[in-house]
Amino acid sequence: MAGTPTQTMIGRPILPEIAVHAVVEEHALDAKVIIFKKKRRKNYRRTKGHRQELTRLRITDVEGIEKPEAPPVGKTPKTSAKKVEKVAVAA
């Protein structure tokens, strides 16, 4: 799936005109998962551990879709300040 603020494209199963560029940041191992098997009254116990390999990616560019225009550097849009008035409540 790829999209812009004005358009969304969904691939079934892929979008051939879209290309994603990424950089591998790190290879790591996930937290350990303990697998414990037991059969009661049979003196059967087995413990095993597993750590899943993970790869962290950073997406650098997506080709094939229009990119939204960036605001000019150095100019920030002015926001209007809302005035809040205090109203006395008669008791």
C-alpha cells in the first residue's frame, strides 16, 4: 500500500511502479522466550529457550509516488491566539 495526501494505491498483491529503498541499521536478537513442557506424574520436564533474530531497517526513499511539498525553510505559519475570557458566575 502506498499513498499521498490526495491518493491511496493498494496492490493486489504488489505495486510494480513503487520502489522502496532502505538501509540496514542493525541485526539483533529479540528477548528470550522460554519453552517448558511437562507431563504430570510422569517425571517428564523439558526446558528450551529461543531468541528470534531481528533486523532494524531505516526507509530512506520511496520512488513512484508524488512527494508532498515541504514548507519553505525559515518561515513558520502564524497561528491565531485565542482569547479566553473569564466569566464571573453569580451564586
